[in-house]
Amino acid sequence: MIKAVSFTRIWSNQTMMRALCFTLLLGIAEAGTNGQPPNVLFLLADDLRADLIDSAASSAIETPNLDELAGTGMTFTRAYCSYPICVVSRAEILTGQHGWENGIDGTRGATLRGDPTFWPEAFREAGYETFHVGKWHVSGRPSAYGYTDVAGHFGSGGAKWWEPGQTDWKGFPITGYKGWIFQSGDGKTKYPELGIGVTPDISKTIAEAAIGLLEQERSRPWMMHVNFTAPHDPLMMPPGLEGKHEVSDIPLPADYLPVHPFDHGNFDGRDEALLAWPRTEDAVRDLLRVYYSVVDDLDTQIGAILRALDQSGQRENTIIIFTSDHGMACGSHGLRGKQNQYEHTARVPMIIDGPSIEPGHRRDAMIYLRELFPTTCDLAGIDVPDSVTAKSFAPILRMEEEAHHDAIFGYFTNTQRMIRTDDDWKLIVYPEIGKTQLFDLGNDPFEREDLSESKDEGVKKKRRNLGDRLREWRRQQHDI
Ligand SMILES: [Ca+2]
């Protein structure tokens, strides 16, 4: 238990100091159970496809702990990221703003614009303790974003910690998380003994850090962000799961293709280089075998965190959110990586459990990840900061409303723009190559048939309508 001990020690020293001098009175509405403000436990996966955790929609794997959470909470079947890479998506989550508002947008720049209030900052200002655990993938340190304490902080450790010869499960040189290590929140203390880069048991390490925090007595409400690295590459087989999935048992995705039919704007990207072209059936099955195993382990570790929350006696008064920063192709549409607008990547898993949330409901209201920030403020009775432009979907959680948006918009660099409408149609444009795709998601949920050249009058009208709406949105965003 060396890991748990070291994280607990880091945490304890910082928190004891703060507890001694902290006398802020809570200005929070009575939004939780017994008049107590609710805690917020935010569990964020990394590159996790939404279709893997939804047992009600016949998932390819079993995720008993997340299924249990879905049973007590609410599942959103049409939750979306705005921009399918880690940094931009996480910046949207933390600011409650679109990337073109906060400046971390992957198209026009990567410098934070304005002075937005960050998600944990809003809760800290309201009297919460706010914890960061796990992957840190925005600039600076968590303390600059409103986190009062850090445990199990996994971030870039600099060139010193890069070890040549590190490989993924297949023996290929790793290209992601080079030299990342666990460290203290201020980065001054490093823990290379816990592993350099992504390790086979990293989800367990992160979960243990979160559990260490949950086991602490505290007198104030808290928000905890637990950012896993799973199932981001490099994929490593978690201990004990080596034989769980056999390549021959893995079905190919319904949208499998050996090669994407055109350059969608990221053919030369790092993610696409992780799997040889063409993507053979066996290579995709083998990739999915280890990807599924990493998700199995993620589910187990989330189960451990939820058991610790149960044992702490705080479950009843905690809002629990499980989601991912975006999805992943893993062989779907001939792609390996994110950086695309298909459902397997743009859509994210989303389960929300908590006080006053009706158990076991599935909602098809269309929501964005960045809307979690104002939604949790709403649920906790905290004023939404002025800088937040995203719209709370708390009325959906409270069963007061059915619909939230009638269209969702996505983007990636200058190469992809997308609109997905409430009536299940999607238009993707690739401005730099003059290409358009149109999908009837109601009849073609796996986006296998591009209808953009259809002669059917109804379909042509749909294409014009979606094209007009997407252009109008782009004009509003000063994108064209
Ligand atoms: Ca990611």
C-alpha cells in the first residue's frame, strides 16, 4: 500500500494546514439531502466510446459497476463533446465555454482568453473543498484552476523521466504520455517509483488516490475530479486480464472499414499512426481485445471508488458523474483515433446519479460536456459564474423537460464541421477538401451510408436544411 500512503501523506499535510485557517461560511442553497449541500464526484475516462458502457444498448463488453451506476442514476444516450481531442474538450469542461470563447480551440489558437471562472473555482468560492486526482492535461497547475488539493496527480514530468524503449501491449514504441509521472500538485515532488508513462495498473493507482481522499473525515462539502487515463493509448494489458478476451471472440465493429474513403483531415496524425494501414480485421480485433480489457479494469476501479463512497456514508448526498472527454474510432470507419465527427467519437458516455435524480432513466436530450459545469451549479444551488455560456440541463435531470438542444455542433481544426439534429440526421463538411457527408442516424446509426449525393427529394431537402443551419452557426461563431 505504498501508493495510497504516499498520496494520503501529500493530501494530509496540505489539508490540515488549510483546515486550521479556513473559516469561510457556506453560501449554498439547501440542495442535497438533509439540507446539506451535495458533494460532486466527477469520474472522467479518456477516449472511451459511449457504446461500450451502455448495457441497455447491447454493449460489446460487460461493465457491471457502471451498469449499476446507470441503474441508480440517469443515462444520457445523446451526450456529445464539441471537439474530439483531450485538451480542447477538457478546457470546455473546465470553463463551461466553447473553445472559440475560451481560446483553447485547436483552430485559432491555444491560449486561454479572458478570465473565465473554472468549474472547481466556482465550487471553491461557494465553500467547497475541491480535489483533482489523476491526469492533468491543461496548462499550468491544478491550484491555478481552483482546486484546493491534489492527490495522484499524473502529468508531464519533463525530459528527465523519458525512458527509451517503452512499448505498448503490441511491442510498438509508445508515442503518448512520454515521460509522464505521478507528482505533487506543485510538481516539486515526483514519484517515478509509481511508474513512468501509462502503466498496466494506472487506473488502480488513480482510484487508490481518490479512495484515499474519500476516507478522510471532512466537515465541508467537496467536489472531486478523478481523471483516468484509460483507455487512452498506449494501451497496456491490466494485470490479471490477459486471458479475458480472445481475439477470435471479438466481433468487428458494425462500422468497420480497412481504410477511410478519404483524408478526413488527420491521416497524418499521431493517433492514425498507431495502427497500420489498411486496418486488417485481425489487427482491429486485437486492438479491441486490449482496449476492452483496459475498460474492464476501468470499470473495476470505478467500482472500488463507489464502494469507498458507500462506506464513507456520503453516497446519498453525492452527485456522481461518469463520462469521457470524447470517444475513439478503434477501427470504425477505417480510423484508429479520435479527431473525427462520427458517433463513435463525437458521442460520449454520460451517467449522472445523485440526490433527487430518478433512478434508472434513459434520456435522449442532446447535451454537451461543457454543460456539466452550469448543471452541477444548478443542482448544488450555486450561482453560475458570469463567464459560463453553456446551458444547464438540470431541468432534464429533474424530469421537468424532455429536450435541451435541437442541434449539436462539432468541429476539428479547419478540416471538419458537423451538425447533428434532434431528428437524427447528421451533416459533416470537410471545408478544406470540399467534401460533405449526410447520414440518416435513425435508419443508419453506424453511419455506413453517405446520402449526400442522394437524388431523393426529401433527402436533398434535408441536406440543404442542415447545410443552411451549419453555415448559420459558423457565421455566428465567426468561423466563416
Ligand atoms: Ca482524450
